[in-house]
Amino acid sequence: MRTRPTLSILTAALALCALIGASSPAALAIDAVDPAADAKAFRDFFVKKFPQVKFEDFVNGPYSMNEDMRKQWKDKEQFPPYEFALEAGKEMFSKPFKNGKHYADCFENGGIGVRQTYPTFDEKEGQVITLELALNRCREVNGEQPYSYVKDEMAQLTAYMAFTSRGKPFDIKIPNDPRALEAYENGKRYFYTRRGQLNFSCASCHVQNPGERIRAEVLAPAFGILNAMPIYRSEWSGMGTTSRRFTTCNSQIRGVPLEPQSLEYRDLEYYLSYVSNGLPISGPGARP
Amino acid sequence: MSVVMKNFTFAVIMLAGSVGPSLAASEADFKAAFAAADAAEKEGGRLRNQWTTTEAALSTAKKAAETGNFDQALRSAQEAEALAKASIVQATSEQQRWKDMEIH
């Protein structure tokens, strides 16, 4: 029988690293979790790293990092590529379900100007509820089939809801509930955990290297990265949701993506949104 | 012969064995290797950390076996197992190491 290639050596090396890593101190208890302190450190890190970027401009991702791209974006915004999705979303939002009810019946303030409060932590269920999840639940409770979480109709609906919140600062709440703190901490852990064969975490690109190029793309800072969601991406030739962004990121680092709206992704969105509290919603957005 | 030399000789023999000519792989070899790879990949799934390259190697192994190319099937299955094991090691070590990257 043939023996294994050099990958075995790599495996052994990684196993050794794991053994070394196993001697690290155990994870902090939930009572040591301090989201407010985290958010301050997060904001301070980016403000200090990019003193030339205006605070509210962080929501513009790569355009806040690169002057040439910014000029192209400004031109593009005169006829924004998300405009059709926005119009379609507005129409869908106002169209009644077969039972005569509307999306507006499922949300506070009729769903207008509420995007900045999502994700929320539902204390009855003990879990994070994203806007995408809330929209599909709204459909299902009214006898409609759920939409795909990654694009098309879901992106159109969230585009419209984001548009009605433009300029409103992210206002994510973490209730005094150990389950909410645990969800927040799980999201943070997911954000910083290296995964995929390329051994990247979200932070590898969006904390350690924002403003740098990865191939032809300029990496966006993690601070404010979800404020522009959903986005039209030229790379996708269409609109995509936060779920699409997360699954694509995982694939790009050669990791098998989790299912959209899995607990991990929802917790990740909760964490990333919370640490961007105070930055305005700018969605729907456009990215290269 | 010193201990160092003995170890070195042993390593060279092992290395030679790993790259030298060998018998053609059998279906049984493939099946055993594939089962090991599949089990490791399932463990990666339990840890929520599978790699696309592992999935690709498993798929290649299966397709090669279907055409009777058990040499290729075995190689790909072994590669898949090595990748899956590496993803398990990554997931395990990152349970603690993620904090090293955190902004404070």
C-alpha cells in the first residue's frame, strides 16, 4: 500500500501546534464578557489606524481606504447598480400576502426605519434574530414560502428596509441576559477564529489588513462593514445579503460555508453589528 | 553507530519507502483509505470546520474508484484524510488561539 504524501508532515506539524495551543488558558467565563469595552477598543483601533478617515466614512468600506476607488464609486452612485433591487424591494414590501397581511404587520413602525436595530436578541427564544430571518419568519407565519437567504428577493427586501434607515446609527442592544452575552461572545470567537485551508479568520483580512489589496480587491475595515448591507457586487453581477457575504468569505479561504442563518453566522452578525454601533446605516451599497 | 546516525538512517529508509515504487493499489486499499478520510471529514463537520479542498479530494477519490483507477482513488483518499485531519487540528487549536488576534 502506498504511503501518504508530504501533507502528512504538514498534519503532524499542525498537530504539534495544537498540543502547544492546548496549554493556553481556558476561555473566559461569560461574566467577564464586556461588549461595551470591546466596542470601544474596536472603534479606537480603527480610528487610530486610519486617522485620515472620517468617522462616518468607515461604512463605505474600500472607498474610505482608497482615493481612486472612491472617485469611481462617486461616479457610480449617480446611477447606482442597486437601484433596480431597491425599487423591486419597495414594491414587494408593500404588496400584500395571499392572506391580505403585509410585511409591515411583522415589524415595529411598519418595518420603516428599523434596520439599524437588527440583529436583535429575542429573550423568549434565547437567540439572535437577524433581519433576514425575521423577514422569512414573517413570510412563513403568513402562509408564504421562505426566500433564499443569499440573494434575489431577500436582497431586494433588505435593500428597501436598509434604505429607509439610511443615516440612522446602528443601535444594537445586548440585554442583560447570559444567553445574549454568550451569543455575542460566540460571534466574536467566530470572527477571530482561523478556518479554511488558507488559515484565515475574518480578522486576518478586515482587522489586520484593511486598505491592503488581496489580488485586485481593496480590503474593507471590519468597523462598519455591515452598515452597507445588502450590497451589489460587481464580482457577483448582482445583489447579495449579509448571508451571502459570510458564505462567500468562507469559500474564498477554502472553508466549507455553514448554512445561511446558522447560529454561528447570526451570532457573528450580532457581534459585528454591535461593535459598529454609532456608525450610520448606508445600505444598500455597491462594491467591486 | 551513534544514536543520531541511527535515527538519520531510519528516517532515510522511511523516506525511501514512501517515495519508491510500490504495488498497484487495490479496491480494498481504496475503501479503507476512503473510510478513514470520510470519518475524519465527518469529525471536521462536527467541529464546524470542513475544508473545500477535503471535499474536492473525496470527490476525486470516488470518481477515480468508479472508473477503476484505484491508484488515483487511493492517493486522493489519503490526501483527503490528511486535509481533514489538518482541519480538525486547526479547529481544536483555534478554540484557544483565536484570542491572540483579538483587539484589546
